[in-house]
Amino acid sequence: MKAFLTTLFIFSAITCVKAQVNYDVSLIPKELLPYASSIVRDEEVIVEVKDLDNTLCHVKKAITVFNKNGDDDVEIAIWHDKSRIIKDIKGIIYNQWGKPTGKFSESDFDDDSNHDGFSLFTDLKIKHYQPRVAEYPYTISYEYDIRSKQSLDLDNWYPISSEGIAVEKSSYTLICKPDFKIKYKQTNLPVNVITGTNKQGQQTYSWQISNLKALKYEPYSPVYRAIMPSLKIVPEKFMYRGISGSFTNWKQLGQWQYDKLNASRQQLPPETVAKMKELTASITDPKVKARKIYEYMQGKTHYISIQVGIGGLQPFLASDVDAQNYGDCKALVNYTQALLKAVDIESYYCVVHAGSSKVNLLPDFASLDQGNHVILCLPFKNDTTFVECTSQNIPFGFLGDFTDDRTVLACTPQGGKLMHTPKYTTQANLEQRKATFTLSANGGLSGTMVTNFKGTDYEDRDHVIYESKTEQIKDLKKIYPINNLEIESADLKQFKIEHPYTSETLKIAATDYGSISDGKIVFMANPANRISSPLREVRNRHNDVYINRGYTDEDEITYTLPAGYKVDMRPKKVSIEKSFGKFESSTTVNGDKLIYSRKLQLIDGTYSKDTYQELVDFYQSIADVDNDNITLIKGN
């Protein structure tokens, strides 16, 4: 009888476990299906800080995929190195009825080094696995452990990693000793933390959410961090790669970076110090001195990413960069600091979140993982200047759209302080074009077009300007929407002055630019800068309208008309003004000259979601005007 009861208990336990992991798609709440390409059925992240140099993270996740747009949501990618060890990866694949159809383990994962695509050498590796399932919907369930020899970089929580993902259930738990103090920042989370003590007397912090609907992609939405739910946790005291530290604010974090990671790494050979002094001996203006040294650094070094051990946070020795002539962003900033220090010019090592989207460091929450790049600040009196040290070509004091207009952490001898990089305004980001064309009686077009690119537009031709003449011509022909375009000559120059700009001068020709029929010539008024793909409609929009960066386009095209022809039809004068932008165009005739003028201005900022339809209409109106034709007829 006892054996029977034992068998019954075991059978009941197995049945109970199976019931708990029923991934039948029909069990998903119907309200989670709209806009969802995938749904997180159950996710559990448990982070246990056993000691300052011993952290364990357990991840368990099941996600159902409905179509090919959700395939990327089930790719598993886990980074690891000598101090971050992955253990016990295992997973199961289920069909739409929740029946297992396959399983996978660590042996099925690829393990790639240098996975970022630009590092010369890195000890960081990424294990990744992409399930290959032919029939939708399907579900992937997996779990793994990570043991890390540090406590600074605790795993963050992103229940929804992108648009198109809904969440049935997700939880995050931190377990630590009672004296392990933390700060946390939760954004767009509909729940609050639950604190407690487990049976072992450890402190617990827990968050759990359920039934989060998927967000659909909406053009001109705020940056990801502003709209997606997330949780960041940082310790007050920690150990990282054998280096201890503590912080509760940006000032203390910047002090740790300066004292523990950057200190004593700016020694240069005496001959290099002497060279810097000789190079700037005749210069009295400190900013001009700095420019001279910056250009020396650009000519001597090149950027190569190398991430080994603590090198992910700590710069190489300046003496090593001086000898080897290469380094990553941290190393090149540190080296430039050392060169400037040789002539008594102060500078700050600045941590920033780089990218075309402007992402600021959170002013009320300090954490090192918010930055992904380092730039240099020169705090001249009344003229603070930021420089990018990883490019051999970028002008002194120019940041471009990679790090402009955002909050950065400057690491100074007095500690960290938040600063803001310069903003390139709507007026400063200028693409200004003037063309003088002759239109022949057979519809051919010929002439010269000069375009200047300013502000963040300065870099618009960087992918062309350093190529051979042959490749330049090929690329430029792809840029301009002129049928039968032939570029007879192209002259591109960059002027690296205080407000740098790029100049492009093209001598072009195009057969049959104008079509001829019944004695008329019809041609497009705007040959070079047209909006061809207006914004799509979005019903029931959820997000505010966010314009990341403003710009101004100005075009003036002068046509010399063929003898014996006059203008029969031309585009009407248009003027549109909205809170987010302005557009105007006009066509004037003076003798045998026809002048087409166009100006478009988009103003950066955040606008009400109700503004989106206005923005759609705005672009559609511009697209309609951009495709207007001019008709010439014979006459006196």
C-alpha cells in the first residue's frame, strides 16, 4: 500500500508540473494578441549577490512566436568571458498545442568571439542560438545560469525588448545580504517593488508584471527608453575585476572612474612631451594649441576596438598608444588628454551614450552601463569644447549626430559632473543647393549644381568623399533621382573651420530630362531633392510625436529655357507652416530664366500624438509639390 501511494504521489507531481508548463497557444488571453508577433508566456529572472565578487543570475523564459516577424525575439544571445561563466543552458521547442517537438542544449549554440564586428581582439564571447521552426505558431522555453565575479554590473530587466512583443507574465527578483544596499530606477513599470526576507535571512526585492499588451511600431516615436518598461539596479558598494568601489550619485561614480581606472595612465615618453611643447611653442591661444595637438593625434593614431578584461572600462596606457599608434575610444581619449597635459591644457574624460538617437544619462540615477562611448571635453573659459577622438577626419570641436545634444558624465579630479554637449539646431543643420541648368529643345539637361552641407549634414557625403573618383560618380548617381543622369565631373571638399561644411560641385547632363509631345516640353521642377515616400497613416496612435533632430533644406534651381519656348504651366506658390515645420516653394519667370525655389524646415521637439496626422498631411503635401511639372510651349 505504501509503494502504491508513493507511485501515486510521484505521478501526481509529474502531472502537476506538466500542467504548470502548458504552452498551448489557445490559453493565451485574447486581449494580448493585437499587434503581437510574439508573446512572453513566462519569464523569471533571479539575481543573487552572494558576495561582492560572486553574483549568480538565473534566467528562465518561454516565448510564443506567431509569425516570421517574431523569429528574432526567440534568438538567445548570452555574452561571457573569463569572469562571467555560463552554466546549464537547456531548452525545449513546442508546437501550437504545447506539445514538445524538440530540445536543445549548450552544444547547439554557436560561440563567437569578436561578435561586435569591429573589435581587433576581445576576450568577450557570445553564445547564440536561433531556433529554426517551420510552422507557426511555436513556443521556445529555455533556462540558464550565469556566474559573475563582480557586483557592479547587475542584470537589468526589460520585460518588453521591442515593439510587437506582449507579456503574459514576467518577474525579476534580487536576492542579497541585508547589508548589500542598492538603488533602483524603474521606468514605465505598472508595479512597485515588493521587499521581504527569505528563509535564509537574505533580503529580497521582487517585481512581477502580467498581461502587458504589445506596442505597435509608430514612426516618429520617442526613443526606446522613454516608452518601454525597464528596471535598473546598482549597488552602493561593489567589486569589479578586482577593483572595489562605492557610489550613490554621478559625482562619486565619476570619482571612482577617475581615481581607480584612469589614474596614472597618462605617462608619456619624455621625447613625446618635448615634441608637444615644440609643436605649440609659437602658439599662445590655448584653443589653437589644443587644435594643433588634436590634429597631431589624428594623424598619428587610428581607432581599433580591443576589449580584454577590465579594458572594457579602463583605457590603455597613454605610453602604449604612443608606441603602437592605435586604441579604442577610451584609449584615444586618454592619450589625447596626456598630450594636452604636456602643454598644461586641462581636459575631461566624458562617458556618453552615442548614436544617432539622442539618449541622455539619467540625471537622478547614476550607473556606468548608461554610456557606450567616450569623448573629450576641453573646458576653456567661456568656450567649452568637446572633441571626438576616434576619427582621423572629423574636424576639431565637431561632434556630428553621434554625440551631439546630450548629457554626459565628465570624470574630473573633483569627481563626476554632468555636462551637456552642443546642439546643432534646425537652422545649423543646413543642406543648401544652387543649380544653374540649361534645358535644350530636345529635352536634354546640362549644367552645374553646388551643394553645401552644414551642421550634422556635414557628414552626409563622408561615405563618398574618401572614395576614388570612379566610385564617387557611381555613388552620386544613386543619390540624385535624375533619369539618365551623367556626372561629367564631381568636386567634393570639406572645410574644417570653426563651423565646418562640405561642398559638392557637380557638372551634370541628362538626356530626355524633359519629355516632348505635341510641341510641348514637360519636365520636373525639382530635380534633386524630393520626398518620394510620405509617412504612412497610423490609426489610434499611442505615442507622442518625437522629432529627434531638426534640419533645413534650401534649393534654388535656375533653368535657361530653350529658345522659342515659353511657360504654359508651372507649380503654384505653396506655403505651409506648422508647429513642427515649415515648407515653401515658388516658381518665377524672368525672360528665358525660370527659377524654382524650395525650402523645407523640420523643427526638433516632442509634440502631442494628435499632431501625427498633421505631420502625415505635411509630408504628403510636400511630396505632391515635389512631383509637380513645368510645361513649356512654343511661342513668342
